[in-house]
Amino acid sequence: MARGVLIDLQRITKVFPPDTIALDNVSVSFEAGEIHALVGENGAGKSTLMKVLFGLERRNAGDILYRGEKVDFRTPREAIAAGIGMVHQEILLIPEYTVWENIVLGAEPVGPLGRLDVRRARDVVRAKIEEFQFNLDVDALVGDISVAARQKVEILKLLYRNVAVLVLDEPTAVLTPQEIPQLFGELRRLRDKGKTIIFISHRLDEVLALSDRVTVLRRGRVVGTSRTVDLTKEDLARQMVGRDVLFVSQRQPQERGDTVLRVRDLEVRGTDRHGPLHDISVEVHAGEIVGVAGVEGNGQFELVNAIMGLIPVAAGSIEIEAKDVTHADILTRRSLMSFVSQDRGRMGASLTASVLEDAIMTHHTLDPTFTRWHGVGLDYRRARSFTEEIRKRFDVSMRHPADQFQSLSGGNQQKVILGRELLLDTPFVLMDQPTRGLDIGSIEYVHQLILDLRTNGRAVLLISADLEELFMMADRIVTVYRGVMVADLPVEETNVGDVGLLMLGGIRRAHA
């Protein structure tokens, strides 16, 4: 199909009251049959621009031309009816519905009498799952599956509708390295059939590998649009953040200290909600970063929840600084550990609470300086000061501490959570996908923060779906497969290929 402009956004301006300019006279066009990437720092306006197109946000000025005619989608339903679908960075599914019910919702197959054809709906969804090898149970409740699995449901929901324009906001943020090429292959096939794909990502390697053109936004303005073949990773990063970005590990050799976390023979029995762990043993020392690698669904999620006390331990023990916390309550654990969850919306924060309330969570319970009158009542002056400290130290873009947490962009939400957790005075830090949804400049900053934790003698257990990140940050990498630890290796004694093989149940190659 010959390319031509399909969507033309002209001079789009969006202002959030009272005076925050999210989009400043933005003009960009998207062609039929192309994969067009939008990149920029958190808060640059990428998601807001797509929400304006999709009818989720009202623009203050500018025009939208679709197929050569002006349009004004007032709701997502109108956009979908016109053939534009969007997978959001924040997952928008119904937890009480099953996987198949979420995917077909609003486009259900019906029988002769107009009633839902359940068998055909389940069969169609199962066929899609098998096509993409996403390892989902069609009858599982969405509220009971991990964030990575829910992201897969969002992607499948869009592909099921066969829309003409696919807007994907960080679709690979929680996919494993093995799943991403498969998704990219399908997206390329869709492009070759004439579909337009708008791809928002912070992963520059993915942008360069997948897209035909790239538009860079910075602080609500377009920096430029270029053919991908004319760009390098360094070019993109420089345009995004206005400076050079380092893409090499800054981890320096250092002696590790005493054991801080000791997990011995841990077993979590399977239920309808949680898969099993078998005889997991791992240690993390002071001044050490241990990475956990594994394909989604192989036990990392359960390991994190067991350490946090969110699911029961059937056998084995968990110790932090020689204190047995195997069956301790969560507050006792939190006095010894910081925790960054993979799912900021469900576990890391309350979206409807204020930024200030989310910023001081746990601190207000463990730190007496947050209370007044001998521990009774919150000291709001101290709380506001602490929130401001997080804003400055972690470069959080926000309007006011009293605003709802969900008013922040996904990346800025993550920065608040990171600030809150890293400012806790704890010996052990548990980090589950801490850079998910962050831009390249913020990722570089978070990596340095994690390395600073290591330098300062704190123990870090880092779970990440990004093997490159693990190899940049970790001293050792443990690999889990079907609930069993299959390897515990210093990074110097392995490589990405070998760990990827172990994640799939293979055997590590011998090195010369």
C-alpha cells in the first residue's frame, strides 16, 4: 500500500489548569502503513498527545485531520468506531472479568438470537493467545494475574479488534526479551498490510529496531521528526534529554559485606492465584546487587510476594539481618526493607490519594518526626517538606502535593515511589521492575541511585525483565525456571545469551 498521510495533528495545545502546558503547538503527521515512534522524557507530552487523538483529553487548540478530514473524537468509543485503538501505559481492564471477557468486551461474537456466543468467544481468544504464544489462561480472572500478563491482555484486546491505527503506549515495558521479537514480528506484518502503528517507548533499542520514523518531544514541544535509519541511539538520547547519556555500566568493583537477606529452601505452594516455588535459596550481602532473571510466570512474582509477606510460606525461611521474618507482619518487614513494586497502581501507591499521601507512606508510621503530640496526628509541615524533597531530588514533574497521584504521568509516579522507598533507612532494598515506564534519562538516574545504594553498603535484590539492565547493575544473577533456581552466577562468568537460555530451561554453554 502506498504511503500517505493518514493522521495529521496540527498545532495541538493542551493546558492543564491552572497553567501547566502539556502540549505547546505540537504538529506531527502519521502515514498509512508505517510504524511511527514517539519518544521523549517523562512528562514530555507523548501520552497526552495520544489521549487527545483518542478522545480521552480535550485539546485547548489545534486541529486533527483523519483521512484528510477534520475530526473531533469526544470519547474513545468514537475513536474506536473510526478504526483507532489504543493500549494504554496504565492498564485499563476489569479485574473481576476473565481474560476472554476482557478481550471481547464491546465486540462480542453473538449467535443467531443476538446472545453472546461464549464458546466462539473463548475459541477466538484462545487462538489469538496461541498465535502470539502469550501463555495466558482464557478463564483466569484478570485481577489474579500479574501485571505482565495483564499487559498481554491489553495488546490482544487491540489486535482482536483489527483496527486500522494501533496506538501502543509502552507495550513492551513488562514483556520478556523472548516475547518482544514475537510482538514486533506481528506489528511489522500489520504495517505491511497497511496499518499505522504509533509506538511510544522509552527503550531506544526497540525504537531503532521497529520504527520507520521517530518524532522526539521535549517539554511539550516537537524537537524533530526523522527517518529511523538516519539516527543512532546516542542521537535519540541527546534529542530527548538535551545532553549525552551513558549506555555503559558504572558499577565499580568493591568488597561485599555481611549477609543481609538470606532465603533458605523457600517453598510456596500453588493455589488458584499464585504459582509454586520449590526450594529457593538466595543470599544478598551488604554492598551487593543480586539480579533475578526469569520468563514471566516462572516464580519471580511469588518470590517478591513471599519476601514481602503478601503470600504464605509453606516451608523454608526468610531472614533480614539475621532476624527471622518468615511469618512476620508486613510492618515489621518494612522496618527492615524498602520495596519498589512492579505494579505502582495496585501495590506501590494509591492512585486516588494525594501525591503527599503517597510520598509519606510507611515513613509516617516508622519515622516519629512525621507525627505530632507524642505520636498522635500528622505533622503536615514535615510531610510537605518531605514531599518537596522527593520532588527536587528525584526530579518529579508535578503541580501541587495535594493533587491526586493519578494526575502524574506514569514515569513521575514511579519517581515518587522510588524517592519514598530509597529514602527509608533500611538495610535491604527489594526492587521489582524499578525502571518500568521511565525514560532514558530517568533510567540512567535510577541506575546511579541503585549503585549508590550498593556503595553505601545496602543490599539490593533487583528483579528485571531487561537482561541488559541486570548485566549493567548486578554483581550476581540468579535465574528461576518453573519455580526452581537453576543458576546463581557472577555476571563476569556468564552473558545475556546464556542467561536467556537458562530462562527457557536450557543448559548454559561452557566458556573457554
